[in-house]
Amino acid sequence: MTAMPRILVFAGSVRTGAYSGKTADAAQKALALEGAHVTRISLLDYPLPIYDQDLEKEDGIPENAMKLARLVNAHDGVLIATPEYNGSLPPLLKNTIDWLSRVRRDGDAPLKPLTGKLAALCSSSEGQFAGIRAITHLRATLLRCQMEVVTPECSVPRGGEAFDDNGDFRDQRLQQTMARVAAALVAQAAVSARMEA
């Protein structure tokens, strides 16, 4: 029997009621329906200083960055839900990626958590454009970090109206889009997990 792919899910905002957080929650449900073992985390639990090469040189990689790197490494794929700030990524998410991209070792063992890791992307915003500029920038950033980003993506417009009281999408098309994203990530993660077994 094939083991369930392990997928790590987080949002790029930690604001209470953030649309990206609600989108990540919807993704968690969709991934579970596809048979994935899902770990949902909040970046609030992994605070990091603003990336600074001098800081890295003096103090090394922060322990929270190492904890996140180990988490990413322990999963077959990640799903990231980003908000859009001024047409691009929020600083919290970009800073997290920047620190993770600097991890090279875990003690004596090599560790490059982003290289070759599968990722699926979602975005959300208050307006009609649904964070599509942010998701485009996020895709480019992750590809630059040598991650493998699946093609389907889910962008949620009018985030304040998009979810019902159960946290599900009101719009059936969004439900279907999220299901496609989850299915693509789980299918590719399952292949990767079998190849590594």
C-alpha cells in the first residue's frame, strides 16, 4: 500500500481572519479529500528577523528557520496561500523564503529544503484581481529557489465574501479550482515519494 503524501500548508499572512489563512484552510480540506496527510502551520509560530547577510554571518541560521527547513524537508510537498501587498508578496512570506533558501546543512548532514521540493500556490485579495500579481511573483521566486511548482493555481477574489460560515468557498468554481490544485499536488507528490522510497 502506497503511503499518503505528506503536504505542508501555510499562509503568507498571520492576521486574524486573513483571507490567505482561510484559503489555506480550504486547501487543507481539499488535500485531505485527495488522500494527503496534511500539516497546517502558522508562520506566527516561527518568528524570524529580517534577513541580513551580516546577521547570518555573525549568528548563523536562526533556529526557527532550521525548524521550518526540517518541516519542509520532512514533507513531500508544500502549499502556500499568499495575500497581495502593493501588488506583490507580503514581507513575512518573502523573508521566510529568503531564510529557507540560505539553509545548506543541518549539523553534519546536507539540507537544502527548497531545492526540488514540490509546491502548489494559492492567492487571495479583497478585490477582483484575487492576488494574481502576488502569485505570479511567488511562482517566480520559488522557481528561482529551484522548487518545482505545479501548474494549477487557485486565486480567490473578494475574500471578504468568498467563504461561508464553515470556511468553504461559496463559489462552486473556486471549489473545483482548489480541488484541481490539490489533486495535482497530491498526484505529483505521490510519484516523488515512490521514487524516493
